[in-house]
Amino acid sequence: MIFLGILWILTFPYISRNVFTSENALNGEFLETSFGKDAYGYSAYKTIQEQLKSIDPRQGYRDFILQRLASKTEVYIQQLKNKKTWSVDDVSQLSQGNNVYAYLRSPQGYGNECNLLAMPINHKPSVAIGLAFMEVFLKNQPKWQSKDILVLFYEENNYALSVKEFLDSYFYQESSKDFFSKRIEGRCGYIRQAYTFVFQEYEFNKLSVFADGKNSELPDIDFYDTSMKVIGKNNFAYDFSLPYYFRKNPYIERASSWAFKNMRDWYFEALKQILPLFNFQVNTKGSFLQMIESIKNQYIGRPHMPHTHFISHGIHSMTIKGTYDPKQKQAFSNDRERVPSTLGLFEHLFRVIDQLDEQLHAGFYFYIFTSKTTFISNNNFVYPIVLILVGYFVPILIDRLEKQEHDEEYAKDAQSMRVALIFTLLTYAIGYFILLLPGFYMEFKGINDQVSDLCLGPESIKRNLTDFMLLSIAGIVITFLVVFKTLQPKNMKYLWFNVKYSYWLLNPVFSGSLVVYQFSQSLLHCVFIFAIVSQATYIGQGMIKFLISVAMMGVMIAFVGLTLFGTLIIHNDGKTPLQILQGLVQETILDYQCVGSNVWSYICLFYLTSFIMMAKIITN
């Protein structure tokens, strides 16, 4: 069953569906745009670009934006509560951060719903493009606009916390003394969709699209598909699933190259024979590497990007970055071509989503991309995981039933099962305690403002927290195993087997419950972690069995390590393994504490507990 489940997953790229728009109201490929043909837009952009050159980056661009917009539309300032170091065009400054937001009102709208455009206030190119779009919009007053557009110039900082603060204030409902200081002026009702555009340089020839939120949250696939079609319609090349990770892994690259060279033809021939029996057609657009990059992105998420916070508030969103790729065929040779196309792209995107009269609901919310234009939905990826879980659970269940029937000593040994269950419960309690330990540490150190002192704080605090956690984890795990070994009743011959049984009893339930919403976590746990723990055998079973067990675990650990961490091992930038480990732990803890990413939860409640149980099985 395990083997069949893995084979099933390997077919995903080739049974994937073409991305399609299921909401007919979003079919805006053939809309004509006017902003890109209006010479005023380019003229405004060049004027703004020249004026920005005279502004000291350390002073920021807040006052300049206010000056350009004050007489033309509603514009407001949100003073951020955290006074920290902000980066403006790579120049650091310590100041009170500010968001600037304005409204492009719809003459025929009711003010009860709107769409949002977000751009970082830190970068001159973003400010220039954003202001040029607003000014050409205000000049033309397009008749198609039925919803207001909220334009947010946000401070680009760690974890995009300025965007989070804006949204928290926008949706702030509590009646307290802070109400008037926190409220957002003007307002435009319910925010439907949001685009974040980031231009750090004036010259760009490609758009990089980021749609993954945190904890596998995604926008409706209709929103994604429509946006990609509009980007293509406006002659922009785009990519996604960046930054590439597994494609830089030399071990995966060699394995995929060998498989492509030696197995591709007969593999596709076999798929063409087998898949039609299950009402599937072979889709050759899919890519295995693209699929695992998509799974990785969903697992880690994009906690540092603004769209993550929008999606968490139920707003369909993505972040789009302008980048320059020297290998990319040039669609625009200069600003005179690039800028009008960019303004036309903005108009096209907001016109398409403006005409949607109802909330997106018809598309998929749980999906994995296997290429730019193909995907697998949760209708497909649930079943192979269930098959793998059953494949792990049934053999250990049968083994236990046979032991109860044929091994009289085991049948009478009820005490070891009780001890195993106590050990299992204590193991998960320790995992939960370690999950909460960073919060206890910060409270002990007097770090009351988590955002200011930790998320936006100096590196020294983050490093100290990471070092404390690594030492604490090692100390807690070793102490627990030694103390439990000392206190457990003597002659627990079958304790190792019952610990293994209790592990299989609980983990399939946990992984199965996550498979729809957190497929990446379920896949990682089932394919890699279960495989290692399943080989664990107590030395009392005999030296030969034990040595085989250790050898198998060693091979699997090496396979898992090279597969998941091969990129980090090879591209280590001169860092030692300990430094790499510290960096990973620090990142996951901060992601959890600052934006609520669940990766730290998975490490504590799945991987760490699995390691403790495996150690107990081996040492009994």
C-alpha cells in the first residue's frame, strides 16, 4: 500500500488538470485598456521619477506622496506604533514608520466594497509607478469602475508587519479607548481582492508571482488564473514558485536527469496504458520538480510578504515583483514601452476584478501547481496519503494481534502497554511545552512588545533566543529519556513494541486530519518520517536484527537529509552545519511568533516527538 501510494503521488504531474476559470464573470482576456495608450501616464511617471531624485532617502517619501495627492483625492497617514530601523532604498534609518493610504472612489459605487493596491513606500520605482497609476486613473475617471480602489503605500519591513498593522486597524472592532487612534480614516467597506506590486529597480523585464500564504493558505484559483492571463495579455513574462530550492539540489538534479534519460519513454507509455482505466488522461505539461517546489512553498509559506496578511483576512491576494532576467527575451526596450504597459496591466487587473459581482467561490482553494498552467486539487491528493497511512498502520496492528494470540507472555503483559501510553502522552506534552517555550523565554527576559523587540528587533535577541532553544531542546529530550528509563518498571521486554504501536496508533490520525488543509505536512510526515521510525527495532530483538535496523535507518536518514537539505548542504555560503541549523530554527521560531506560521508547531509536535519515540524504541 505504501509503495502504491508513493507511485500514485508520482503520477500527479501527469494527471493534473489545466488551470481554468470557473467563474464566468472573470473572463477579461479581451478587455481593451486605455491607460497604456495615454501619453499622460508616461509623462506623469517621468516627472515623478525626476522629482524623486532630489529627495533624500533617509527622509522617506511620505511627504512627497501627500503633496502629489492632497489636492486630487482622499489621502491619509497611518503612524505605525513601532519605532524601529526602516530601510529606504537600502539606506537604514531609525524613525517612526508610516503608511500612506488613499482612495480612488467610484462615482457609481456605494462605498461598501473595494479592491486594494499595495506598494512599498521604501522604493522610488514603486512610488513612481503607484503615483503615476493613480494620477492617470484620476484624470480618466474610468466608467467601468463600480468599486472603490484603496491604494496603500506601506513601509516594507520584516514580515510586512506594517501591512498587518494596517489590516488590524482596518478591521478593528473593539470598543475601547484605542478605537479612534487605531481606526482607518475614509474606509471603503469590505476589501474583496488585493494586489501587491513591488518594484525595487526601474528596469525590469519579468514579473515574479507569489501566491502562497502561510499554513497552506491560497487565493481562489480563479483569481490566480485570471491574473496570469492578464499579465500575459499585457506582454509580460512571469514566473512563480520562486526562489527555486529543489532545482538547485544536485542530488535531485542527477536523479531526475537519469530518470528522464532512461525511464521517461517507457514511463509515459505505461501511464498512457494505465491512467485511462481510471478515467485520467496523461497531461505532459506537468513537472515533478515544479510540483515539489509548489509543495515546499505551501509548507514554508510566504510569511515575509504582504499578501500573506491579506489572505489571512479572507482577501484574495498575491504579491507581484518586478525583476530583471538577462536571459529573458526583451518585450520592452525602454521606459517608454515598459511604463505604459505596466499602467495598462494595473488597469486591466482592476477592471477584471471590479466586474465580479459576487465573492469568489467557484474555484479551488486547496491545490498544488505542477506547472504554470496545471494543478492538482485536493480531490486527488487525499487518497494516496490515506493509502500510505493504512499501509503503515495495518501491518503493526496485525503484528500486535498475532502477538496477543500466539505470544502468551505478551498477552499477559498489560503493564508495558500502560507504560508505553504514558510515555507517548508525556512525549507529546514535552513537544507542546517546547512549542510554547519561546514565549516563556521572552516573558522571562522582559520582552513585552514582541513585534518591536523580537520581530523588528536586533539580531542579538534573535540569536540568543535560538541558542537558548537549541540547548533547551537537547537538554529536555536527553533528561526525559534518561529519567523515564530510570523510573520505568524493570523487565519491560515489550515496551519498545508498544511504544511503536502507540506511535502508529496516533500519528496516522494526526496526519490524516491534516491531509486536506496541510497536504505538504502530511506528505512530509508520511513519506519521510514514518519511513525512518518504522525501521526502529530494539537491540533485545537480536544483534543482527538491530544492526539491520540501524543500517536501514541510516540509509533512510541519509536519503531524507540529501533530499530535503541537499541544497543547503551544497550552497551553504561558507556556513557550518551548526550555523545552518541555527538559521533554520531561528527562522521557524520567528515565523511562528511573528505571523503564526505552523512550521514550528510541526517540528515540535511531529518531528521532535517522532525522534523521541524512535530513540525510546532503540534503547527501550
